[in-house]
Amino acid sequence: MKTQGFRFIISGLVSAVVDWGFTALTQFLFGFSAGKARLVGFIFGTITAYAINRRWTFQADHSWKRLIYVAILYTITGWLNMTLYAWGFHLLEPSVPRLAASIGAFVFAQGIATVLNFFAQRMFIFKA
């Protein structure tokens, strides 16, 4: 589990770069709205995470069923992530600078979503 956890974190970092890269590219270069750009980034980041986690983290064969399960899982945890971010930002904003509130809320929300994603994938989607 330790190796899978480490690989999951590395996969998450790579996927976050892809996610943010597509978000920024579509928003600032192609003029998408922030919401639409975020959706594009989320989709590409999720596909990247699935591909890396399937092959490297969990070493599983391709399966359309798994892909659908991961898409459902990431949709749920994506919603949870955005909800926790908004809640955390709202909670922190009155007492700390806005940038600190944003970073704190992001780390809190992403941390919870990442832990849930790891255990759901390890226990259900990519179980041996």
C-alpha cells in the first residue's frame, strides 16, 4: 500500500499539472469562460490520472468498466472538492488574507478528495 500511495501522489501531481495546463490554455489562449475552462481541465486531468493510475499505480489491464467507475468517482469527488473548497474559503476568508484562504481551502479540499479517491480506487476499482 505504501508504494501505491506514493505512486498515487506522483500521479496526482502530474494530473494536476495537466488539469491546470488545459484550464489555463483554454481560458487564456482560447477565451473560454472560467467555468468551461475548468471543466476542460478537469476532464483531461481525470483521463491522465486514470491512465497513470491504471498502468503504474495499480498495474491493471484496460477496462471500459473501470474507466466508467473512475469517471463516476472523480465526478463525485470533484463535486465534493469544489464544495469543500467553497466552504473552506468562506470559513477562512474573514480571518486571513484571500490568497491564504484560497490556498488553505484548496489544500483541505484536495487532500480529502485525494484520500477518498485513493482508497476507492484501491479497494473497489483496481482491487487485486
